[in-house]
Amino acid sequence: MQTTATHPAGAPDVARETVSARPPFISEDWLCVLVGAALIALVLAGSRFTDPMQVALLVLIPLTAGAAVLGARLLRFVPGALLISALAWLAQAISAIPAVSAWSLEYVVFALAIGLIVNHTVPVPAWLREAVRTEYYIKTGLVVLGAGILVDDIARAGLLGIAQALVVVLSVWAFAFWLARRLRVDDEFATMLASAVSICGVSAAIATCGAIQGDRKKLSYVTSLVLVVAMPMMVLMPWIAKAIGMPDVVAGAWLGGTLDTSAAVVAGGELISDAARDAAVVVKLSQNALIGVAAFLLTVWWTLKRKAATGSDARPQTSLAVIWERFPKFVFGFLVASIVFSWFVGDATVADTRGPLTAIRTTLFAMAFVSIGLETSLGTLVTTDEGRPAIAFLGGQAFNILVTFIAAYVFFGGFPFAP
């Protein structure tokens, strides 16, 4: 859904002009499902690349084919995508340096920083902007992510991780939405902000935007804000947990419920101990698994909300059709990939393909975060709507940190539940 509203994150209008006016043969959501499925099929067929450069070249083939279907100008898209993938590789290479990885600074930080540096130092040319397609990359990455979130893993994690995830997501979402509306942030903006804070950051924001058919320019603002705020949290929270003497498992559950990327959760947990890392992953997996449920519920809620606002008397079956129309199809791809790898792919194949699929997902996400940096103006993060969305996000994140801290002790502290 394209709009002509002013870009909250400060991207120039030319960013939208690079997309061809020719209507695509298929929606971006369904195309992301097909591209993600093609990448998964390549791995199942025997591709086992894990080197970032090789993976980038593998990923670019179906991405370029998909971009052609979307109506991209390939003479611009191809060199632009090559440069973005090279910058994504650079971000991964920097994060792999031992001195850097010791500080738990993951690739998303460097991918965003590289994009911001380029955007704030030189004019971004039109051929590069043609390849700045954040949602295309991250939606495809989310489909691939489904192959790594297995139903069996969630079941083995136990009810405590799921219980904490439900308590945190429901309470934090409600508070963040309420706070945003109190600050006169519009419903669309407030919904995306609340989902980003409460569920799992960028992925949840994009799923929410698809569910409510939201303004992608507001989504760009939210994703930029998530990553900028996540930077200090990734470094400070493990240090705070150690400083106040939190039990390792409790500290891991706290990190897993508040940090907004899976890589940050693993890195932060490992800074404390293996037990902390395992607890963090349990909680994070539980929250990630809620993406599909949340997208469906938000689709229903938003459809009924719009129906009430317009006074529509449409019959129930029409409402169901609208719900399906609004439901983000890449989330459907995520769920199908999870089911297939949970129940129809052998354990040996799942283990053998985990590394290559993770490498593909990492490359796609790194390209997305570079793209976010290329279309984000830092100054507008605090000036958009007089800074009210930023204040709402920070208030929701502070509430999230507090609620998750309490929930981590309740569910993983040994009382009233067994540790």
C-alpha cells in the first residue's frame, strides 16, 4: 500500500519514485513467500553455503527475479542490490571480529550504522534507492525464519517460557498502545509501536503493518527507532544483570523478553552464562512464535475497528474475506515453513540445514537493516509529531523492562514455580 504522506523517518520522496508505476503481477507479500520458499528449497536440495559472501550471491538470484516481478528497474536494482549486499557482508565481517564480538555488538548494529553513515554523508543515488526495499528483504527473511522456529522446540521449552511471553506481550502491548494514544499518537502509529515493543521488535512491526495495511513510512520510523534504542540495551542489560546479582536463568529470561533481535538475545545471554543463554532463547522463541497469532488477532481487531468507524453493516462472511485480504501473507509463509520443518522434515535434515538457513536469514536481515539506515534521518526520530511517537516508544520500553523483570523472577526464580 503506497501513500503520499510525509516520511516520518525523513526519507526523500525520490525513494518512492524509483518503483515502477507498472502494477506487479503478484503482491509483495506473496512474492516474499515464493522467494523465501525458493531459498529454503535450494538448501533442502543440497546448497550448504554459510560463508556470507557466497550466501549473498545465492540470495541475490531469487531476490532479483522477484524484484523483476515487482516491476523494479533491473538496471538500477542489480547494482544497488549488489552494493547493499556488500555492505551487509561488511557489517557481518565487522561483528565477527573477536574484539567486537566480545562486546556483543551484533551485525544489525553495524548494518544500520553503515546505512546511516552513507545516508548522512553522501547523496544516495537513484540506482541505489531502487534496491532500498526494506520490507522485501525482511519479509523474505521472516519466511525463512519459520524453518528455524520449530513447534517441538517450543513444546520442549515448557509452559513457563510461553506463560511469560503471554503475560509480557499482553500487558506491554496494552500499556504501550494506551500511552501512545494518551500522547495523541494516531491509532495506526500506536498499533505498530505497541507491537514492536511488546512482541519482537522489527519483525512484529512489519507483521502488524501488514495486518492493518498501515503506512509504510510510519513503519520505517518504527523500525529505525527499534534498532536505535536496541543498541545500548544490548550492552547495558547483561551488565546490569550481573551488577545486581540476578540468578543466571532469571537474567536470561529477562533478556529474552526485552531484547528485540534473536542474535542480541543469544549474545547477551552468553555474556552471563550458558544457563542464561538457554533461558533467554526459550523466552525469545516463545515470543517469536506469537507473531502469527498476533498478526491474525490484529487483522480481526483492525477490520472490526474500521467497520465500526465507518458504520458498515457488511455480513460476517464479507468480514472474513476482508480479514484474509488484510492478513500478511508472509506470516502465512512463516507458519507453513515452521510446520513443514517441525513435522515433515527429518531431524537429521533439520540439523544439517540449520546453519545454511540461518546464514540466508542473516544476510536478508542485514540487507534490510542497511536499507533502513539508507532511508532514515536520525534528526526526524525526535522531531516527528513533536517527538510524541519516540516518547511513547521509550515509555513502553521502560514498562517492558520492568514487567519482564518481575515476570522473569515469577516464572524462573524458583517460586512459586519450580526452577
